[in-house]
Amino acid sequence: MRLFQGTPCRRSRIKNKENAYEELSDAEKVGQCWDRRCYEMSVIYQAPEQKGELGMKKYMGLIVLMTLVMAGISGLASSASAKDFEMVYIPKLVGIPWFNEQEKGLKDYAAEAGGLKVTVVGAPDPDPASQARILEDAIAKKPDCIMVVPNDTASLEPIMKKGMDAGILMMAQEGMSMHNMVADVEFMIIDGVGKTMAEGLIKAVGPKGGYAIMVGSLTVEMHNLWADAVVKYLDENYPDMKQVTSRVEGSESVEKAHDKTLELVKAYPELVGIVYIGSLGGIGGAQAVEEKGLEDRLAVIAMSLPSQAQPYLEDGYMKACFIGHPYKIGKDSAYIAKQLLDGVRPEEITALPESGDVTLNGKVFLFDSFREVTAENADSFGF
């Protein structure tokens, strides 16, 4: 029995065992063992049949030692190769149900798939300056990937470039016009959102009257693209529906939406409906309708979470609600990021674990998660 397999040992032909390793040919070094230390151990400890009981004890001890050494080296290599990618997700704001659900989806995918660690950081309000500072801080920590949901795409462009220059995989969500990014994730088809919400308004109030649109902010790109699509569809299909005022901010806050709704009702007697783009706007609007008994005068068309919208839909204070699925969007966004981090080419990503088919248009991954919420089906969404 020999400790090392391969080229037979040349101990008998080696005169000076202190220089034994140097006397081997290159081929023998490879066949005999993996480094000098292992080879010299094999020279010192002869096979048990040659050294008796004492040799056997030393021989077995060497086997244990070598096993531990090799296991340790293997473990270090495995640990290094298994290091998780670090991803930072920066939403428009933290602490609201929509982004809480997205965070769950992101982190659940990371835990299920392995190899990815997700950290979520953000400001408590949708302030572009605060988000810019948070993005700067995230870049300084040099994670593998940053995904941001911009409050103001223009103000973030130069900061996104810093991240790109630092070798970070920079991604956006709801930021399809951005240049300094590798990819953007879009989960609602713009024209489809416009048609669906416009038809929801018409179903509630008929084809004639005044309406308003409330967004989270005038600088939130996707809110305003969806709003543009609503206006375009109404202009083309229902010319007797007229906007009573320019676009209003407030849909990222229940309180602001409540107050703005009452201001609009007071200022525009011809107002028959408001389309709220932003997950909290419709809740604030429905509360204002309930408070003032306006359910027969004002239609609230919302984009709110089912669990929040359900009681208002049941009581008629909210006439229609449509929403993407934030938990599934979070999981699919994490999937796309992990695929790109693993070196998969964008065009090779054609299906998502939660939403199915996805298309790539330039840098934009696009899939459709927009669904109607009713009093009857709200519980089925699970959030």
C-alpha cells in the first residue's frame, strides 16, 4: 500500500533526502504528489510494511493530516467561489406597501436561488435629492449590482454613470429612458395601462365630463408616461372627456391625495372622476369621497394594493382599481439581475419565473403584470 499513486517512489535512488524534491523530473513531480511539502512527507514516512508498527502509526497519522490539509484547501476554494453577489435595491421611497411587497419578492428570490444577497435602502419620502444621496452612498460601497426606481431620471443620470464607471451592474426599474444603465425592468405596458384605466373611468362615469389625473410626482417618468397614455386614449376615443386642470402631484401619499382631491372637487364643479397613478393616491381619494359623501359625484379610478382597496371597492367609494403584482415583480427583477450577474446575455432571458414571457427592447425588459382588482377577487392577490 502506498500513500501516493502515480509515478513509483524513487526513495531508494535518492542519495540526499533533504534535496529529494529537486532530484525528481518534472513528470515525476506531477505524478508523485501536488507539492514539495507533500512529497517530502512521503519520503520521510515509509510504507508500513517497511517500518513496522511505529511506521504504521506515523503512516496513518500522515493520511489524516493530508486529508485535513486537502479538505481545508478545498473548503477555502469552495467558500471563495460561493460568495454571494451583493445587490442594492433603491425604491422611490421605503415604508409603503407597494415597495414592502417588492422587497419581499426580491429577498425571497435571493434566498430560494442562492448566490445573491439583496439590501434595500431608501428615503421615507419620494424626494429626488435624498434618493441621489442614497445612490451615491450605495456606489461608494461597491456592490455587484444596484437597481434604482428613479424619482427623477435626469438628476440620477450622472450618478448612474459613476456606478457604471466603477464596474457596478447598474439597473433601473420604471426608468426606461435612462442611458447610464445596463438594463431597465418594466412590468406594465404603457398603452395597455392607458386604455385600461381610461375604460375604467368611462365605465364609471360615461363618455362625457371633466376629469383629472394625479401622479406621484411630475418627475417620476413612468407615472407620467402612463398618465400620457390615459389622456391619449381618451382624446382619441372619447373627445367629450376633458381634463379640468394640468396634472396634479400627490399619489405617493394618502394624506396628500386626500387633500388634493378635496381641493379639486371644490375648484372644478364639472369634475366627475380622477385617475390616480401611484399606489396610495386612490386610497386617499376614496377616503375623501367617503368623508364628504361624494360617491355619487366623483369616481375614483385607482392603482392601489388589493388589500387596501377592497373595503373602498365594496362600499363604492372607489369605482375601479388596477395594479401590477409587486411581490412577483420583485422576484422577477431579482431573477433578471442574477442572470446578468452570472454572465447571461440580455437577449437570452426570454422567460421569468413569475410572469412568464418577457421581451427585450434595447435595454428594456418588458412584461405585463397589470390586472384588475375587484371587491370579489382582491383576496386572491395575497397582498
